[in-house]
Amino acid sequence: MTKRIEDYLAIDLSSPSGLRWKQSPAASVPAGRCAFTNLVSGYYQGGFSGEYYKAHRVVYFLSTGHWPAGDVDHIDGDRLNNAPSNLRDVTKSVNSQNQKKAKGYWYDKRCGKYLARIRIPGEKRQRYLGLFETKEQAINAYQAAKRQLHPGYVPESKP
């Protein structure tokens, strides 16, 4: 008889990983214990029935009833926030676009200003966004272009 992961694990946001054992998977692991609490490369993960899983993928499965077709993206960028409302099934390309750090700008010493550029999806070239007096102006220009050119990008919310 094959063990089904949904019979053993439940979503429980009071657990660090968002998962708790509904029933004991092994003699050394009692029902009710927080599950998948090993941190590896910034993600919670754990084992079940001889396989290793990342906790956010299991939470996604348990909340939707199906395994993701692509990557599971943490919408807020926090790898430890496995709330179902923070997870979405996306392509690898969209997942890579949802990075909070603005990378498309730098200070150009030659002209004493901030330069901003952005990569155009599907092309090797970059679009020049301009020279700016302040870092914030360069970031704003980059993020505006990112929202337009990179579907799936979720900008940081302003406090």
C-alpha cells in the first residue's frame, strides 16, 4: 500500500514550515509534531516515504489538490512564508522576475550619475533607461520598466 502525503501532512501556519504531521510517518516522529523543518538553501524541506520535498511545494499541493506544473513562487519573496495565499505556480522565468532587489542600476563613476538598464525578455540585449541623479530615481525607473516588461513581477509594497 502506497502512503499518500495528504493522509499524513496538514497545513498548519503555527508550524515554522507551514506543515504538521496528522499521523505518525515513523515510530520516531509522533503525530502533531511540526513537519519539514529542516532548512536547506533557505527553504524548509523534509522527507516522506523515502522522498525529499520542499515544504512550499507540499503546502501548494495540499491547498490546491494538485502538484505545481512549474516553480512555486513565494509572492512576497520570503522563502520561509509558506502560507497558501503567498504561493503560486509559475514558470521558472516568472519566478526569477519576482526578485525584490533592483539589479538594473549602478553608479557610473565616469559621469557621476546612476545608470539604469533592463533586460528585454527573450532577447540578449538590454534597454537603456537613462542616467539619474539619485539611486532612488534609477531604482524607480528600473522597477517601472520591470513591471511593464516582466510578467509576474510583484513590486515591493510601499510602507
